[in-house]
Amino acid sequence: VYRRVYVRTYGCQMNEYDSALMLQVLEEAGYLAAESAEEADLVILNTCSVRQKAEEKVYSDLGRLKALKRNGAGPRIAVAGCVARHRAEQILAAAPFVDLVFGPDAIPNLPQLMERVETGADPVLATGIPDRDQTPFLALSRVAPRQVSAFVTVMRGCDRFCTYCIVPYVRGREVSRPSDAVLAEVAGLVGRGVREVTLLGQNVNSYGRGHAGEPDFPTLLDRVDAVPGLDRLRFVTSHPHDCTPALMERFASLERLCEYFHLPLQAGSDAVLARMNRRYTAADYLEKVDYLRRIAPRVHLSSDLIVGFPGETEEDFARTMEMLERVRFDSLFSFKYSPREGTRAADLPDDVPEEVKLRRLHELQARQDELSFQSLQGFQDRTVEVLVEGTSKRDQHEWMGRTRSNVVVNLAEPQGSPAVDLLGRLVDVRIERIHRHSLHGVMVGSPR
Ligand code: SAH
Ligand code: SF4
Ligand code: F3S
């Protein structure tokens, strides 16, 4: 009999990648993937602790899973990811029915850990951070049926220590993955039908640092871009301090690298940036953006911003709003500051009242919504290449995909054309309507 496993993923793309690795390791040990927690013999929550809200989600989901565990029956329950690493004792205290708590570095041992769960009475813990370079990177070869797009880890951990951020504590020191392994993984995924790859790291610009003989990140991009059969290449995330002209020049020179750049700014005030330990000023950031727009004007720029960092005054916040006007991001992710125990900012008073954080967040988002909408206007009546990822959320008879600049497009087939299976195909789409956060158009020509 097969055991069935269900993985629920929270947080960033690193966790999505890790979840795919967990499924791969468990499938190799004889498990099958389940469609829901109710159908599973093992439920894994792959958690995120970047903000308080993300962390609380785990406890509410555990509360719900408890109902499945009545009378000693029900699935085994495991907690993985960043909260597991950081809060193992609290998890077991709040949810004593949890069977296993494990950190990202324990993924290769998952089958052995499950054996210990099955043979012992107590919950099993595997949350340590091993020494740098001790755990090899696993190779991901698993693709879901008809998967179009995949993540590929190029490094783990982070050495930046932005003062608000928990990631360096829960993910450990930065380690780059050998470039040969990255290239082999990309080639393998492409061989299994994947057309788009996103390279992952918390700060990809420091790729290769401290690893003799390895290329730097722009050179790695050159090599991945040349993998035969790959159609689209993306990467996240870049830290502005380490963002070099050589990196930005790749947007002009590489054919598959898509015109989308995520460059988190975090704040517009130099005083706040300094307290965040970001090591650049607003002027430094603008200089990089100017260079990018000069050499690669079609690149869509997105960013992350935090409001209500300790000591953020109205004047500081006005600098953030000013950056929206000066940079004109095409899209933006924005967050209220959330103190994380153990970080340096947690020692500063969290002195911006909740209602002020909320007001600033709303003001920021309202203005960015207008700017994002203006950016989308540029697509009207243009024909753009879309990689089809699935069906539209609103209308199951329509397809959904993304432009190279990462904008969602819902598309109809031209009237009278026979229904074609477009999943995983590259199609040219003529944009006819602009919505708030997406585009709508009609396919022209034939899919590739
Ligand atoms: N390594 C990436 C981002 C990791 S976390 C980078 O450097 O860009 C993703 C985003 O969450 C961050 O860019 C930041 O905007 C936000 N974030 C991180 N810690 C936070 C905190 N304590 N409170 C609010 N937002 C936070
Ligand atoms: Fe966190 Fe900064 Fe590292 Fe990004 S670069 S993961 S924000 S410490
Ligand atoms: Fe969250 Fe961990 Fe990613 S804290 S954002 S899942 S690295």
C-alpha cells in the first residue's frame, strides 16, 4: 500500500521549491502525492516566518488539522520550513499532536525521519542548521504533469542581515550551489517539458562569492540562457547594494532573460534605509534604475516596500511616496513592519502606531494602484508574447498566461477557431482590454 502525502506551502518561492523537493524525496521512498489533507496519510505544512501574520497562519491551520487526528487516527502531521526552524518548542506546546518538526536542511532525510515517527512514540525534531557547505543541494527532477514553469535554487541562506529580517536566522549563512548542478537541473527540467525557469536566491547578486572557480551571477545567467530548449529565464531577488551594471546589461544582451526585474527598495528615506542596514541611499537606487532604463527601457520594474519601520516619521514616509513618483514601479509589494524576535530591529521600539502603519500602507497602495494601472495602459492594442500557464480564474473557457514582463493576460481564441490545447504554448496575443491588474486579449497567429 502506498502512503499519500499532502504539502501545503506558505511564504516565498524558496519554500515552493523545497516543497517540490519534499515530494520528490517522498515519492522516491514510495509515497504518492495527495490532492488534499483529508486524503493524506502525511500532511506537511511548509511554513514562513517573515511577518507575524504568516507565522500565525500555521497555528490556525494546525488547529484545523487537529480535527482530523481524533481517536489516534488521521494523518501524520509535520511542520517544516522557517517557523519550524525558529519555533519548534512553541509548535509542540501549542499542537502536541504534531509528529515531526524539521528544517530545510533535513529534507534529504525525510524518509528516515518518517520511519522514526512510525517506530517511536515521541515527536521527532530535526531543526538544526548544519555547518556551511555540509549538506549538499538536492537535485530537483520532479515536475508536475504538464508543468510549464519551474523554480531552480542557485543559493541558500542570506548574509545581508537587514535589521528587520528573520531570513538569515532561519535559513542560515549564504551558500552558493555549484553552477554545473544548476545547469544540469535546468536542462533536466527543460527535457521534461518546462519552458520557463526562475533562478532563486535571497540575494542572487552575491552568487559564487567565496566559491573559487564558480562564475559570478551575470555569467551564470549567460550560461543558463544558453541551455537549449529553454524559452524564458527569470531570477529573484536582487539586493540594490550588489546590483551591478554587468547584471543589468544582461537584460539587454540575453535573449531568453525576461524583461522583469524585482529590485526591493524597502524605504525612500535614507535615515530609515540606514537603520535597516540596507547600505544604499535613495539616490544610489535612482542611479541604478536610470542606468537600467537607459540600456533596457522595456524592463518592468517591481519592488518591495515596508511602512512603519521603527522611528519612521511622516517626513520619512513622504520620501517613500516620492520614490513612487520618481521611479514609477510597474508593480509593487508593500508590507507593514512586523517586529521579528531575534532581529536587530526588534530591539528598537515598534513606535509607529498600528493605525498609522495602516494609513500609510493604504496611501501607498492607492497611489501605486494608479501607477500600476498607468503602466498597463502601455499594452493597449499591442501584440505581446504570452506563455500559457492554465485557464483563466474568471472564465474557464479562457486561457491565462504571462507576458515576458510578468503581467497576467487572459486570452480568448479567435472566433471560429477550433478549440486548441494551449497549455504550455507560447502565443501572440493582441491586447484589447486593460483591467486593474491584468490584460485581456485575443490570440493571433499560431501557437509555438
Ligand atoms: N531576500 C529578499 C526578500 C525576502 S523577504 C530581498 O532582500 O528582497 C520579502 C520581503 O518581505 C522583503 O523584501 C521585505 O519587504 C518584507 N519583509 C521582510 N521582513 C519584514 C518584516 N519584519 N516586516 C515587514 N516586512 C518584511
Ligand atoms: Fe532578508 Fe535582507 Fe537577506 Fe533579503 S537581503 S533575505 S531582506 S536579510
Ligand atoms: Fe518566509 Fe522563510 Fe521565505 S521566512 S519568505 S519562507 S525564507
